[in-house]
Amino acid sequence: MSVKSESIQSKKDSGQDERLKKISPLRVLLNRPELGALGGSILVFIFFGIVAGDTGMFSAYGTLNFLDVSANLGIIAIAAAMLMIGGEFDLSIGSMIGFAGICIAIPAIYWGWPLWTSIIFAFAMAVLIGYFNGIMVVKTGLPSFIVTLAMLFILRGATLAITRLITGRTQIPGLRVLIEDDPIAWLFATDTFQWLFTWLGSMKLIALRTDGTPLATGIPPSVIWFIALTLFATWILMKTRYGNWIFASGGDKVGATNVGVPVGRVKISLFIGTAVASTIFACIQVLDAGSADTMRGTLKELEAIAAAVVGGCLLTGGYGSAIGAALGAIIFGTVSMGIFYTDVDTDWFKVFLGAMMLIAVVFNNYIRKKVTETK
Amino acid sequence: MSEYLVQFNNISKFFGKVIALKDVTMKLKKGEIMCLLGDNGAGKSTLIKTLAGVHKPDEGEIIFEDQKIVFDSPRDALDIGIGTVYQDLALVSLMSVTRNFFMGREPQKGLPFFRTFDIEKANTIAAERMGQIGIDVRDPSQAVGTMSGGERQCLAISRAIYFGAKVLVLDEPTSALGVHQASMVLKYIVKAASQGLAVILITHNVHHAYPVGNSFTVLNRGKSMGTFQKKDISREKLLSMMAGGEELDKLEVELKEMDRIENN
């Protein structure tokens, strides 16, 4: 039968394919979008290990410091990366951070709501705004760049106007006292593994304050959220049907629709994802500082996109990874903190950020061509 | 049950004042390959999209397995077994063979809320299915971008068959391919038909259509010029009908005239 002859055919083919199999481990590595970011972060750590190895940057306190900065950026970078893989941008991330901050602070301070209800209120607003972004992009077919740029201005303006209208100022302090005994706030405000740091302190393994308590008190909540979100996003992208739909929606919208992928729903959910991630960022920041500020999160959307791009996401969608974005965020966080430990003027940080992004884009572009070149 | 698996009776489709299709009728049996021929602008794309459930016909009816069918969406057409492979193939070149094969219909395992995409199973099925058509995917997780045009076409067809297509609608499957690749795809189409599928092969290339087709429907300016069995029509006749016959006939007469004048 014909099937038989085909299998003979394929056997003959596989003879010549053995030759190709030998280079496949390299291909597998090149196939991973986070390769560039992995190399980049190793370089960054080697560099600071040499330049700032003895300055306290890599002490428990110093490490937690740059991890905290990386983690905060990472939380929004992962959501931005997932959206970018889905083929869209969200430029309203930074404004959403500011908006979410006052959504927590105004009800809690001025309206007397319990802190946990204002936190839920902030998340509800995030879902609404994300949904609005998504539905606008999906229904109108306009570029998300434009729609979310409009949202960037709307949210920032509304944040400022509403805050000034209600409070007469642009900062809302006084949240710290509300954290204690709140059923939800601890999720965003508790240092974990404190016992470990106390023990390390008692063993004189880490630096202590003059009163004998350790300088680093525990793992900050941002780091826990960051790790959890990286794992969750990676699981979704690599292991679930929804993850496949994200790649498909970003890779070829029309094709995905034709084979039955609900592209519109996927994109809307990803916009909700970035807004919710911004709100997680805002919760951690607001509860850590004890105050909300209308200017919080300014330019964070661009940093998040930069981290995602350095992490291997393609601007055109359909390709990228959450681990890559996480590594991108670690690179930025490490450099932005590490630069204080070196003799380099911190003014140079933005130069580095831009250069890093350019190199990443060129590198990733080259890799993508390698991966998909027709034989 | 009638001898036809699917019938499209007097289908018309209007876009505003434009008559895209008028009274087009086609009937297909199991195992039959019908070639839908037509020049650019003949209404082929509109007809395919009507078959695939993208457009609703303004007049006429679709009868599938003796039942009248109305499609509300492309999904409905897929569900009853009309699988359409568009020219763009609906493949994402940066995604793996497996992820493309199961795009939109991923097999799942595990408990509710923790359901995962069963990649091992998907890899096995994809490699097996591609193997059956003689394409040895060395690694089902390789990107589709690394495959040749013919292999991609076969992947898209194989996917449609795997997901239960009984009627396979193929939009210009060979138009972008070289001779060798095109013959690989055509061979696969014949094989699919021999397993009991009805195939509608849309093309403007008579040389690809004629060897594989059992019957031929010619579209011209939105109207069907009739369906012909292979024994009733020659390749040349088909070609001249497609190009709006008269024009070619006229050209021929003019050329003869010129010839005559020169010879005198």
C-alpha cells in the first residue's frame, strides 16, 4: 500500500538526516529566546564581580537591594513580555502604576475604607482599564501603540486631577499605620524568611546594625512576587493551551483566527495582565513607602518594554519568553544599583540602558534569522 | 442518502452593488477531487470564504450529508468537517511544527484549572502524521520557518485532515511552489482523496489541476461556466474557457490573419 512505500521513503530520508541531528543541541540553545539575556546577565555579574566585588554590592544587604529593584521592574516586564508575545504593546503601564497608587491611598485615607477593600478596588480598576485597552485595540484594529499612548496621558492626567481635587495635594502619606492587621496588605508588605536572616545575623554571617539586628531583615515581597510571576508566566507560555494561543495571536493574527484561536479574547486578557501587574507593582511600592504619589511609575512602561526586548521578545510579536524578560529586568536592576558601587558617574546609566537595548535587538534579530532560515 | 457528500446549490453573494457570485452550483462525492478554476477576479476567493463559513451566501443553500447547513462562523464549518487551507496556510513560522499543528486545538491533560498542553502527545502525533506523508520532521519542536514551501503546505493539509475534515478546500496550494514541491503536494492531495475525502482544489494553474482532478468547475466573472468531467473536456479547452475563451479565440483568428498576410 502507499503508506508502506512512504515509510520506506522516510527511512531513506532519515539516513541523511542523522547528519543534521549532530548540530541540533546548538540549535536547541539558539532556539531559546532568552539566550541573549542569559549571556548579558552573566557578563554583567562578571563585570561587577571584578569592579565592585569588594564594595559590599554582593553582601546580603547589597544583593537584596539590587534584587528588589530588579524584581519591581521584573513584575511589569513579565506582563509586558507576555503582551508583546501576543503582538501588542502597553504604554500605559507607568501611568497605571500611579493611578493604582491613588486608588489604594484615597479610599483608605480620605474615605475611611479598610486598606484591603481599597487594594481590591485598585485591582478592580486595573481589570477595567486593561479590558478597555484591550477592547479598543481588538474592536477598532488600531495599533495598540496609539491606543495605550492615549491611555498613558489619560491615566496620568486623571491621577493628578483626581488627587488634587480630593486632597488638594499630589502626595498621599499615612498608609504605613494601616498595614498592620490588614488581611491582604501583608501580601505586598511582608519581608519573608526573616528567621533565616535573624539566624544568619546571630551567626555573624551577615552585616549587623549597631543594635545587633541584621541589616537585611528578609526577602522583600517584590522578590517573592517576581519569582512567582516568572514561574507562573513561564508555565502558561510553555505548558498550556492558552500559552500556545498567545504565541499564535502574536505570530499571525489572521492565521490563528482561521484555525479557531480566540485572538480577541487572548489579547484582551493580556492587556488586563499588564494593568494588574502594574497594580501589583503599585501595591508593593505604596505600602513600602507608606505613601502614594501621582508621579509614581513615570517612564516605567519603557523600562518594562526594554527589559522584555533585551530578554528576547520580538517587537513584531509571536516570539519571546518570560524568563528572558526576567533576566532583562535583572540586568537593568543590577546595573542601576551596581553603578553606585563603581567609580562611574550614575549619569551614564541611561546610556548603558540604550546601548544594551540596541545590542539586544541586533543580536535577537540575527538569532531569529538563524532559527527560521529555510533549508 | 444522495451520492453527493456536499452540494452547493445556486450560491450567490453580493457586496453592495457588486455581484461577486451568481448562481454557482457544485456537487462533490466522497473521494472526488474537484478543481475550481478561474482567472484573477473570477470570484474564487469569495466562493472559498463562503464554503468556509466566513461569508454567508445571500442566496442558495449548502447541503452537507443531506442536511441543509447554515454557517455562523468559520468554526461551524470546521466542526461539521469542512477544512479550509488558505493560501497563507495559517502557520506561524516562528512556532514549532507541533505548536502549529495543534494551534487552536491543543490536546490537554491534567486536572481542571491546572490543565496543561500535552506536548509529548502532540509531538508524537505531529511527527507520526508528517511521517505518513513522507516528511520526516527531525525534531517536531523545530520552527516551521525551517521547512520548505511544499512541506508547509503538506503540514497545513495534514492538520486539516487530522482534525476531521471530510471536505478539504485548498486555496492555490501550488501557486508559490516549484515543480518538484508542487508535485509532492499534488501527490498528497490525490492520496487524501483516495482515503475518502472530497477535495475542492482552487487554482488558476490548469497544468496542476488537470492531472489530479476528476471534475472541473470553471468560474468566470462570478458565474459558473459549468462543471465538466475529465473525460468530457481537454486541457486546452479548459484553458481557453478560463481565460474567457472568446478573447483567446479572437486572438487566434487575428494571428492567423497576420500569418496569411505575411505568407502572401
